[in-house]
Amino acid sequence: MSKRVKSLIERDLGNKLKDVESVAVINPRGIDATKTNGIRRRLREKGLRMTVVKNTLVKRATAKSAIAGFEKLLDGPSAVIYGEGSISAVARLLMEEKKTDDKIELRGIFFDGEIYTGEKGVEQVSKLPTREEAIGQILSAILGPGARLAGALKGPGGKLGGILKTIQDKAKEAGGADAAPAA
């Protein structure tokens, strides 16, 4: 490959990966075209892309980006998975793919400056909550005590109201039974 072609590929990779904050790396060797296309389709549905890269070119292209340092995952043939989706969703998808096809080699995941290596690293990331799940957990933690307090305040008043309503209904029944024979 000529220097000109390499620089064009490097520039293209740099443009694709310039705003990316996390990546997953797999070994594409041994995966046939049908499975590769299936993986790409499922990734695309989640707003992600998979690109088979030449290691030296992607190292140069990402040297000054937010994902600088992920090159430790690049060893031999590599496919980089990147995009705007949640990295834990990517990890879950990769774990599902690994269950269906043992030939997939999971190299690892890089995000927040940390590298999670191998299948165990991907599994660890897959157990992390997605952004939406984390927001839901935070909201439930914030709103939980308030809901319990409202329930505690409403509970006794509701019981008292129910008792008074029952007494009133029984009084009407008793008053209605006495009034019926008198008429």
C-alpha cells in the first residue's frame, strides 16, 4: 500500500473516530461474511458501526483523540466497534454473539481511559447499567424516600377516612331500616 493510500485511510479513520469516547475490539478472523453482516446489522440498529482496521493506521489516527490508549487491544486482525450507543449495550451484544458463535474472539473494551481486556473484561462491562438505566436508578433513589414519606402521611389518614365512611354507611343503613317501617 502506498503512503498516499495509507494517509487517506488514516485520515478517514481519524474522521470516523474523532468524537468517539469508547470502543470495543474483536478479532474478525474466523467469522464468515453472513455472520459479519448480521453483527453489523444488529450494531447499526443500536447506532453503532464496526470497521476492520489496519492496526498501525488506527493507532496513528487516534493518537490525539479521546480513545488514545486503546491500542493495547490491537493485536493481529482487529475490528473496532464504535458509535453513539451505550458501551454496556455493546458489551451485552458482543456477549450474546459470543454465546452463538465461539469463533468470535473478544479482545476488550476501552472507555473512560480504562481498558477491560478479553472476554472477562467485556462481561464485566456488560453488567454495568446503560445511561438510561443509571438515570432510572438515580431517580428511584432520590424519589424513594419521598414516596415512603407520602405513604406514611397518607396511610393513617386513609385508614381513619375508611373507618368514618364505614360508620356513616352503617348509620344510613340503620336509619334507613327504621324509617322504612314508619312510612
